[in-house]
Amino acid sequence: MISEDAYYFLQAFFKSDEGKKYKDSPLFIVGESYGGHYAPAIAHRIWLGNKNVKEGLEKLNLAGVAVGNGLTDPEVQYQHYSEMAFKNSHNIKVISETAYETMKKAEPMCTKGIAKCNSGDSTIDQFACQAAFIYCAKALTGPFFATGLNPYDIRKQCGDNPLCYDFSHVEKFMNADATKKALHVDGHSSSWKTCNNVINQQFHVDEMKDFAPYVADLLNDGIPALIYAGDVDFICNYLGNRAWTLNLEWSHKAEFNAAEEKDWNNGAGLARTANGLTFLQVYDAGHMVPTDQPEHALTMITQFLNGEEF
């Protein structure tokens, strides 16, 4: 649904006075976190639209898709929460060995539930997806949350903020009268909040859905993809993201899996790349790579937009 909305928004934008000058520019769809769902879905919808351009619509110049610390293939990624909590690249053991072993034992049941969620049987989809979410969250992310550490950076405590970071400056800007006026928001009846758990829960309906096949379709048609991950994030960790890129079924899977992992940007990370797909582990960065490593993040996105080798 979101990909459909985004597709028609882009169509309208590129026809508008503000957007028409960008119509022929390369279009990259980039997302972070739950953007591991959104970015592949939106890029795939654009790709489908370009295959059969409807009357009154435009072919969009789709040039690439990128996801940072995203949730894209839950069945693969949920198998790596235990490792990230106990056997990560920083040798930080945030849970006990007993908790680690308990999490490992829960993985088969979790992945079985996620597979059922993605089975394509519409009569059980909704129930199966919700059941998988409840079980997997409790069994495989619950032990980490019980530590009080920051799920977006295992080196830090979370604190009292629900998202573990101070976003008050963002709330102040979004709720400013000038911002509301520019966005045509009714200033008296609406306020913007960083975190709303009621709305958040409504989006969990597709949390366990697999969006990796969308990335495969794009790659198979020559559209490059960059999957990057800061390596101290727990919730969408680099281990799970690396695993799903290696597991991805696409026409150059063998070449990608055989590709050497190479130093990137003089010790800033580790990159594997082949035939348009790149996985990049960014050292000493959490869930939000541009926050923790802004210079490296700028180099990364510039390389990708320019089509340079990693």
C-alpha cells in the first residue's frame, strides 16, 4: 500500500512545478530500519510501473536502491539476534551464555513461524504473521531488551527515552507554527511525536514479510543495490543483513558469495560486491550510520550514487 502511494506521489511530484526539473535525473530509493521493507517495495513498484507505463504516467529513471540497517528478510535475520548479543565483532557479550543457548533453541520455532507467514496462503497469513511476531520478539529480542542496553548501539545504555536518543530538537522543529503552515497541517488539532506506540503496532502487520525477492528482481534487471549496516546495532544487525544478502536467490548469487570481502575506505568498513550488489559492514556505527560515522556515510552514499566501486 505504501509503495503504491509513493509511486503516485512521485508521479505527481515530477509533474509539479517544483519537481519537473528533476524528472530525468537518476532516482535512488534509500531507506533505513523499517525502510528495509519500504525501500525495496517502493523501488519494485517503480520498476513494475516502468515495465508497463499507464496512460498519463511517466517512466521514472530508477537508478538504484539502498538500505541501511534494515529489516528485509526476517526469516534469515531473526536467526542472528543470538549471535549479535553474544558473539559480535566487538566481543561484547550483552547476555549470559545460558540466555544465548535459550535463544538458539528458539530459532527453529521462530523461523518456522516466519516461513508460514510468507507461505502465500492468504487464509492463514494474518494470524501466522502476528503469531510469528509475538513469539520471535519475546524469544529472540526480549532477552536483549531486558538488559536495558541501547538496541541501536550495544555499547550504550538506553536511558529513559523510548528510542534511546534525544529527538526533542526534531519535535520542536516539526511542531513549530512555520513548519505546520508549510506542510498545511492544522496547527490547533495536530502535534508531531517522535514515537507513538499505538501507530507503531498498526504497522507490525507486515513485519515478518520477506522483501528480499523484490531486491532480487531489481538486481536481475541491472538495477544496483547497496545493503549497509553499522556493526554495533542489535535490532537490524550486520550479521543478519550480511546473511540475507548471501542467501538471496538471484542470477549472480554464486559470484557474489564467492567475492572477497575487502577493506573499505581505509579501515572504515568491510565490503563485498559483485554484479551490482554490495554489502557493506561499517565499523563502529550503530543503527544510524550517518549519526555515528557521518564522514564515512557521506563517502558511502557518494560512491553509490556515482556508480563507483566499493
